Amino acid sequence: MHAFIIEDDYLIGQSLQDMLEPLGFTRFSFARSEDAAVFGANANDIDLITADVRLLPGDGVRAVEAICAKRQIPVVFVTGYAEELEERSPTATVIQKPIKEDELAAAVREVLSRHKSLT
């Protein structure tokens, strides 16, 4: 499976990769800005997006909205600004930083299961 990690902090992006590998993800792509995320999401084989809310430069929520306007991909937001996300996207699945591996795994399983039931 392929995970697309939208995160402007390199070390957090690598940590997410390390946490996703035991869940069956074997391919990863990364974007560090809103524009790079929208451009980089052209790959047809993305199975999951993890996205930070605030990116320098840009906005992770806007990037995800642009990507998911074209196709449905399961998304887990990983952020230190969960309260901001609740206001902007109340139904989003969110993990609060600092990331706990068990919380990430549970969120990923939830969004993948929900996505599978819709397709």
C-alpha cells in the first residue's frame, strides 16, 4: 500500500513512515507544502493520506480538500492544532501531536475500513 505524507517537518514525516510500515504500507511519497501536496497527489495508487493542518508554506486542510475533490482517499490529520481542525472539518479523523503509535494505527484502520465500506 502507498501512503502520501503531507508534513513540513522532515523528522515527523520519517516517524510517520516508521509507524505506517508495520500496518502494511510499503511505498511512501512526501510533500512539505500545500502546492507540493496537490501536485504530488497525481499518483493514482495512493491508499492513505496523512496530513498536518499547518504547513510552511500553505495549509494541509486546503491541500486535502483539493486532492479529495477529484477522488476519495482516506485521510488522517496529524497535527498539534486539533481544535482548529475541529472548527474547519468537524468529521475529520485527527491524531494530536506528539504522535502515539497505537492512536495512529487505530485511526488508520478506522479510515481504511470506512473507505472500504463506501467503495
